Amino acid sequence: MPIERIRYLPLRGKITDAVSAAQCIQDGTNLFISGFTAGYPKLIPQELARRARAGERFKINLFAGASTEDTVDGILAEAGVLAWRRPYMSDRIMREKINRGDIYFKDDHLSSLSEQVRAGNLGTADVAVVEAVCITEKGHLIPTMSVGNTPTYVREGRRIIIEISDLPIELQGLHDIFIPEDPPYRMPIPIYRAADRIGKPFIELDPNRVEAILFSREQDRYPIFHEPDEVSRRIAEQILDFVRHEIRKDRLSPTLPWQSGVGDVANAVLAGFLEDDFFQEIEIYSEVLQDSVLDLIDIGKVRAASGSSLTLSDKARRRFFNEIYRYREKIVLRPVEISNSPEVIRRLGVLAINTAIEVDIYGQVNSTHVMGTHLMNGIGGSGDFLRNGAVSFIVTPSTAKEGRISAIVPMVTHVDHSEHSVDVVVTENGLVDTRSLTPRQTAEQIIRRCAHPDYRDMLWDYFQRALKERGGHEPHVLEDAFFMHRRFMETGDMRPR
Amino acid sequence: MPIERIRYLPLRGKITDAVSAAQCIQDGTNLFISGFTAGYPKLIPQELARRARAGERFKINLFAGASTEDTVDGILAEAGVLAWRRPYMSDRIMREKINRGDIYFKDDHLSSLSEQVRAGNLGTADVAVVEAVCITEKGHLIPTMSVGNTPTYVREGRRIIIEISDLPIELQGLHDIFIPEDPPYRMPIPIYRAADRIGKPFIELDPNRVEAILFSREQDRYPIFHEPDEVSRRIAEQILDFVRHEIRKDRLSPTLPWQSGVGDVANAVLAGFLEDDFFQEIEIYSEVLQDSVLDLIDIGKVRAASGSSLTLSDKARRRFFNEIYRYREKIVLRPVEISNSPEVIRRLGVLAINTAIEVDIYGQVNSTHVMGTHLMNGIGGSGDFLRNGAVSFIVTPSTAKEGRISAIVPMVTHVDHSEHSVDVVVTENGLVDTRSLTPRQTAEQIIRRCAHPDYRDMLWDYFQRALKERGGHEPHVLEDAFFMHRRFMETGDMRPR
Ligand SMILES: CC(C)(COP(=O)(O)OP(=O)(O)OC[C@H]1O[C@@H](n2cnc3c(N)ncnc32)[C@H](O)[C@@H]1OP(=O)(O)O)[C@@H](O)C(=O)NCCC(=O)NCCS
Ligand SMILES: CC(C)(COP(=O)(O)OP(=O)(O)OC[C@H]1O[C@@H](n2cnc3c(N)ncnc32)[C@H](O)[C@@H]1OP(=O)(O)O)[C@@H](O)C(=O)NCCC(=O)NCCS
């Protein structure tokens, strides 16, 4: 019985439908929602889209934890009701509108948004809409498949709308909710191991600010993961080989936790552990936990997995829901300011693996802007992990678009992560540890080892020309630095005809 | 009597001269020295330069805390004995050789080098040479005007050479030495206020590894500070106005500590407090403490000042040495991995002010490479502070080279700090808080407010053209993004004739 999920009785009077609940959301509302690739509200966004389709003219500012797929970002972008959206998103329609300037977007490090909200830098938190599996006897919230910024949004939201999901109630106990203090008088975040629980298993809620409660049977959209292809497998293999070597040389401890970004390559790295005997009792201190984490737990290889969301394929979800009690012993979901905390990442010595759009010969990284201008998704947590990891890996297939684009370029067209923060660059062709190389040595190695054979000569020519014509610590021929991108824009291929 | 400065008697037998002490430094030696704009050894570098001039052929790899001026970097670079140099440096001759590729240089975040050394990533620490004011009864070292990476170099160094300086012995008690643990099993760095002392007032030393002790009367080179000019004063004024406003609006706490980078502008910001009544009981959590800090202490405005070195003009030094006991109550010098610790900077909520070479219309920052190719000094601690400050300011005069170069450009030629980590951009013309702006809005504001009037139209034209011809979240015309730099390289002026 859904009503039993509201165990705090005074709140049962707040049950209503989406139409009336959403009435408090009007033109100019700042809307703060749960959701971090999973765990976003569904009914209110649908209702807002419906109102727009029915002809109502209004614009809201939408703040989430991270991406919320087409179920929220897609339909709201399409409905044309968004003035602002922050932070990270990955929806196709929203992306197009952001790139046209129709939706305002500012790309924040995920670790820092909650703090900005608490400081009031994003304006008043007019309405918070959150998905939960239940409201406890004391009136607290149990979130669903993600935590993200929800604890702060619930604390700051003037009005709160709760969508009670029909996901298994056993999710209770999965989350660890801790809102850090704000400067100047604050204490350390007391996490010393990936598994440490430092907070409460629920989000504290002021019942007086609850505007409405809805019951929802809507599900998160399932991401589709592909079996690791040859490219991802090669990237994963090289990373594991490298770390194994560093451990044997006693330059890395064998018990450092791992972070692996979003997408197929990231999934493949963790999948690589499946067939590897060297690594045992793995700890994961990451952001988004994907299918591969469950696989590793099943074979007893994971000691602990910490993240801010659990984003599972349809199949993995069913497995997870059948045995939550078992996975719950290994998995902990935290607010993103904790999963991505620079302090904790650095303390634990995380091995951080993130995917780039393109990398240049000196190791500068573009994670966000295709051809320097068009936003792909956003920086997400990549900066949080890259800048603070014990070793930071940047991975990318050496080409995109069936080989017509080289992901290794003379100069990236946008920089999200500078060479100072990038340690190791990996493509399917090879791996370069830049930590003890000069920029010129890095260039030589990245061209030789990481670039795709089709592009090696062209990159080498550029580098030699820069050395001769300009020199300097990082030789570049500024007027030609983007010649490969220009060729692609003109001919649709970075290779000459 | 200098010999009394070696209070640990067994070590008195190690007193020798530079010629014999330096014999353990041979071709291929990894040499780790104290020094962080101040507090570097002088005799050994001079002896090495002498050997080179006398015709001996050898190359060493030199690692310091940060820059060591011409007294070390300059003479060793000139002598041609350096294979490698890490991290930050600021000497003219060394810079030239690095840019020619004659000296290998890798630009590390200052906070991370000690940890790399302990992990063994930089090779064995063959010889450590450190400046100290004395050796205590227990055989520990009291450093001089900086701490930098010295504690780790002394711990890791296989052979240690100590240069006993004749600076006042009262420096004892100024330093706070704490080497953090290394991952994965480490605890927080327990600093909760800028003034907190968490370590010992000396550097622990294994007397068995002491190779030689020298007495030195050589002094650090005095930096020359200029009285704040109109440009620096305007920059400082705007920052103080902005912070005052944010405090009044309750978006910032009035007690956040300040960091201010190196150089005249940085000095001017702190000088700005002298004539300001709003800010009282200031805390400084910075890297290099300069003259302005003493001035502020003298008028009772500073509650605490923490840094890794004290770099004072001739005049200020004399004042400091006369009353060390008084300044010592306010000032603490720490290892750079603590002064620049991302964990601590974030916890305290530091207001971070750093100088750029150039900034682009979207807020991307170049701190290191002139025209994208030629290294100026290095990233230093700017990334440590910028990436973790509660508010990160990037400051620069709007032009360089008598107006022939605009420091506001369409696209920076090298990126050290990405827009995601830069909050506020300030020139003498104006200030832009980018935290709630889209990239396009940021561009409009930076052009309008920060750029020099001579360059505004040219930047605006570029931005409009990029908007029209390319669009996207950050419009750029890649083939023209460096048109101003190219014009400068061709004509010596970014302005058209
Ligand atoms: C970089 C990023 C977009 C790669 O995503 P992915 O799913 O692993 O990689 P894909 O190869 O599928 O690339 C995604 C798209 O970018 C395109 N692309 C990749 N490299 C490209 C390049 N150099 N130039 C142009 N397009 C490129 C791909 O062709 C693909 O396009 P499509 O959607 O039209 O097929 C993604 O990892 C990301 O957003 N990263 C930033 C945030 C982050 O790192 N988060 C993790 C922190 S915990
Ligand atoms: C950026 C930095 C070089 C500016 O130094 P500064 O002493 O404040 O500034 P100056 O205006 O004197 O500039 C130094 C030189 O760079 C030149 N310069 C400045 N901007 C320039 C530009 N856009 N293009 C070309 N040259 C430029 C100046 O003309 C000057 O040259 P000169 O030595 O031939 O006179 C310096 O702050 C730095 O090295 N920063 C990086 C490290 C850092 O931030 N450390 C602090 C962290 S705690």
C-alpha cells in the first residue's frame, strides 16, 4: 500500500496530484530537483511540460544533481520552459538549446554546487522536488537511486514536493547523508576509508515546508551499456598493467581506491578487473556506480563501493532489487559534495580515470566542448577527481566518428583540465605517464604512442614545425594549432583527401 | 660564535668547507634543496658553479621548493650544470634555457611535489642541501626564511649538507613542521584556523646522514617591491569593495582568510587593507608572505598570517629581525604541502587572489606561457588556491608592454586554470563575477568591464563574429582565435597600425 510509505502521519494530508502540486511552480521559479543520472522526480516535470504544451507561458530555472536524462531534461527542454539549467546534463535536445543560447547553462564542478546553494549564490531555493522511497516515522526522507545535491536542496527549499516512488523499500540503509559545514568554521569530512559511513541513512526534512506528496510508478530511464569493445578493452588493460607495475615498484600502494567516469570506457575499466587476479578486495570511491560494480561484487572482488548514484541497466537493476540487502553491505551512496570531495579524494589517494573528448600533444584536456564551441555534457566530476587523484588517468579512443576525427590534436580547442593535473594519457594504442616528462617529451610520446597511425605523421610534422619556427617550453604555431579541426569543419575529415 | 649553532655536539665533526662538501655532488646527482623565494642554500650552488667554470663537465637534477632567484637558479643555469629543474622558478637566465630546451622543466602544482618525492616518483633523493639557523640539542634543524619542501627533502635525502646561516637565532619558533601521511591510510590535516600549529618547530634530522656542515654569511637576495601604482591600487580597491558587498549581503562570512599571490599586484591588495576600516582582524592563509603582511601586523590588523616563506624587502627584513619575537606571535611558516593544501584551503574557505598573464573572454586563464609557447615562471601555487578557494579572483592589469599587449584576449594561448575554477576576473577597469553567468554573458561583461578601451571594439567584433558564424555554448572562430597574438608577433603591437 503506497500510503504506508508515509510513516510520518501528519504528512499524509499532503497527498495530492501533480497538477495541484505543481501550481507553486510559476514563471521565474528556481526549481531544485533530486537526480544524478538516476533518482530524479518524474511527475512534476511531466506536468510542467504538459502545462507548456497547453499554452501556458512560463520559464523556470532548473538545478539538479547532475544529468536527468530525457525524462526530465529532455521534456523540459523541449517544452521550452527552462531559462537556466545547472550543472552537468547529457540530453540531446537540451544540449542543442544550450548551444543555441536558448537555455542558459553554467558548467560547475559538481562538488561545489551544494555549497554555492547554501551560500545563496544561486538565489532562493523556491521549490525542491525530490524522489524518495518513503518518509520515515520521524518525517525524514529515504532517497532512491541517487543522492546528488538532494540533502541541501531539501534543507534550503522553501516548498518541498515529494514524489514517493514504488522502488523497493529496502533501499533504506543504502545512503549516507552528511552535509558538511560551511567555511570558515568547519571540521574535516571524517572519511578515512571508501566504506566509511559518517552521516544518517535519511535526509532530514522540515515537515512544515512540505507542499505536496505524490505517488509515482515512473521509472528512471535505463542507460544502455555496451559490452566492452576492443578499444575500451585495450584502454582498460593498459591502465591495469600500469598500476600493477607501479605497485610492484612500490610507488603505489596496492589498496588505493578507484574512480571511473561515466560511459562505456569507464565501465570497461572496472570490467577489466573481472579477469584479473592481481587486484583483489578492490575499493571504489567514485561518482556514478554502473553495472560493472555489481558484477565485481558478485564475484567477491569489491570490498566497498562509494558513489553518489547507482545507474544500472535494466538487467542489472533487476538483479540489484532482488538482493538489495546483500549489495547494501558493500555500496554506499553519498551527497555529491562528499563523493566528489577534493579533501576526501586526496586523502584516500584515488586512482582517477576520466574520459576526454580530445587531448593535445602536451596533455591539455578537453572534456566538454566539441570543436571548442559546442557543449557536449559538461565537466561533471572530472575536475574533482582529476585534480585530486593520486594518479589521474585521461582516457579516450584515439579517434572519433569512424576515424574522421583524431582525439589527439596539436592543441585542444577548449581546456577543462590542464597538463599540471593530468598524469597519464591512454588510448587503445598506448599509454604515456607524463609525470616525469617535459612538455616536449610528452609531445613526442603522445604522438608516438597514443595517436592513431593515420594521424601520427601529421601531428609529428606540426610538432617539428613548432619546434623549429617558434620554440619555447611548449612549442606551438598559433595560426596552425587548429589546422586539423579546420580541415574537419571544411571537409568532414581531419585527414587530407 | 657560529659553532654554538650546532648544539648537537656529535655533528660538530662534520664542519667543513664547500669544496669538500660538494664532492658528493657529481654528474647525475639528484639534488634537493631548501628554498622558496627565500631560505635557499648559497655556498654549495656557488661551489658547483665554480667547478663548472673551472672546466668540470657534469649535470645535476635540481629540485627546490619554488624559485630561488639568481643566487641559485641563475648561477647554476648560467654554469650549464642543470639537466632538470622542478618546480616553479623565476630566474631570467634559467627561463631562457628552459625555453630553449637546454634545461628540462616540468611544471608541478607546488602542493604535490613533496608527496611525489616520498612516493619515489622523482628518483632517489641523492643529496639534500638545506639552509638552517641552527641544529638543536637533539640534532634537529631550524630552517630560515622558508619551509617549502625541506622537511621531505631532509627525510628522504641520502646525504644531507647543512648551511648554517647567521640569521637571527630567534627565527626558532616561527616554523610549524608537519609532514602529512601518504595515502591510502592517512588522517586529515588538522588545521581549522589559519594560525593553528599542528607540528613541531623543527625539522627532524637523521644525524647519520649528515654529510657536511658549512657556515654561511650569505644572504637571500632581496626582492624589490614597488609602491602600489594606480593600476594595482584600482584592482585592490575593487576586490575589497566586492568582498565587502558580499559580506553585507550575507553571502560571505566576514572572517574568511586571504591568500594573495606573488608580485606587486598581490602586495597591493594586502596594502589596500591599510586604509580600510571595514576589515579588521584579518587572517592570511597564503604561500609567500611579503612586506605588506608586516605593515598590517604593525597596525594591529592581522590576527594570523600563515605561509611557506617570508620574502621581505631589505627594509622590511631589518624591521622583522629587530622584533622577531613580536612577529612570531602572528606568523607561522609551513611546508608548502600544508600552506597550499587543497584540503585546508577548502576547509578554511580562503579568498584566493592570483595574477594571470592573460585571461580570455570566457574566463580561461593563462598563468605561465607568453604567446602560448614561452614559459614565464610556472603555475606555482596558483592552481592549489584557485581551485579550492571559497572565491577565486584572477587579477591582471588590462594591458602589458605599455599597452601593446592586451591581457584580455579572445582565447588564451595556454590554459592553466579553466573557467570552472575561476570565479571573479579583475583588471584596473572593472570586475566581473562569473559565477552566475553563462559563458556568453561572461564574454560580454569581461569585454565591457575588464578590457582596456583600446581593445574593446576588437574583442567585441570577434565575439559577435563567433556568435554569428559558429555559435555554440562558447562561440569561437578557431582560425582567428589568436589574431591579436599574431598581430603582436608580426608588428610588435596587438593594435592595428
Ligand atoms: C567526454 C565524454 C563526452 C565521452 O563520452 P563517452 O560516452 O565515453 O564517449 P563517446 O565516444 O560515446 O562520445 C560521445 C560523443 O562525442 C563524440 N566525440 C568524441 N570525441 C570527439 C571529438 N574529439 N570530436 C568530436 N566529437 C567527439 C562521439 O563521436 C560521440 O558522438 P555521438 O553521440 O554523436 O555518437 C563524457 O565522458 C563526458 O561527458 N565527460 C565529461 C564529464 C566526466 O568526465 N564525467 C565523469 C566524472 S565522474
Ligand atoms: C603571472 C605573473 C608572471 C605576473 O607577474 P607580475 O610580476 O605580477 O607581473 P608583471 O606585470 O611584472 O609581469 C611579468 C612579466 O610578464 C609580462 N607580461 C604580463 N602579461 C603579459 C602578456 N599578456 N603577454 C606578454 N607578456 C606579459 C610583463 O610585461 C612582464 O615582463 P617583463 O618582465 O619583461 O617586464 C606571476 O604572477 C606568475 O608567475 N604567476 C603564476 C604563479 C602564481 O600565480 N603564483 C602565486 C601562487 S601563490
